[in-house]
Amino acid sequence: MIRKPKKHPVYGINLVGINFRERWNVLQHATKEELETFIENFKHIKLQRTKITQQWWELRESIINESTQNTYLRKLWRKRHSESFQEDVLYRIDRNINRWSVKMGPARGDGIGAAYMFDRYRTQQLRKDDIVMLTKRDEMGNIYFVKANEIDAKYPYTFNRDNAQLGYIVPLET
């Protein structure tokens, strides 16, 4: 399991009590300024939510800018993480990926679709400790993986470039 440290190992920022809602291997792609901005936004949102006297809509309006910016930062970090995958590296699935979150690509060409469109009997699953390899990226930024023990599988596992499930794919330690 990948755990968030109490202090950032490079920037020295205190991370205790901050919920990034992303895995640590994804957060490693954040810059110091982005982390500081996220933490300021997080603290402002937390402070505003403790004010019970405000009406719901006034509360929502007071934190909408910070919430939107934090959503953007998480998406940016996931995109950067997806760009770090390389074709000559083996990867391990760190956590089961639910079957409704698994997407697949066509046998030939590019694209992405729900697994049930390709696999009626739900035999295609990504389980913890499965070994996968990156096969290609398409022009839209979609990333295609195949299991190491199913190299000749008909359909590759496909992820959007900002998919949160990519945080569960980590390089295999040698």
C-alpha cells in the first residue's frame, strides 16, 4: 500500500490532516506551488463548512472557487501520472479495480468502451497483483494495457489519461 508521508519528502510541507483524495504515487507529480494552493483551498473549504449559521447556497458560493480549483489540480496530477507510464516497464495492479470501472479497447484500432460491451461473461478483470504492460497510447491520450499472462488477449484494458484508476497501477519493484 502506498501511504502519504507526514511531511513531503522533497518540499518539506506538512501534510498531516490534508485529504487530497488521490493516491500518493499520483501526488508525487505535483509541484510545490500546486500543493500549497491545494492546502490553502482545503483549509478554506474546511473553515467555511464549519460555519453553521450560513444558508446552504451562501456556503456553496463561498467555496466554489476553491473546490473547482482543487478538482482541476487533482485532474492535472492524474494526467501527469498517466504520462509517466513507459512501454518497457512491467506494472502491478495495487488494488482490485471494480468491473464497472474497467474499460476496454477494440481488437483493432483505438477507442474505449465499458467492459460489458466486449465481455458478456465478465471474465476480463483486473485484480490485485496482476502484472500488466503498456502497449500503446492513442492520439486522445488513452492508455492501453494487457496482462502479462494474456499477451494475446483480444481486447486491451483501456484508461483515459485522467482516470483515477491509474493510481492503482504501480511499477513492479525489481
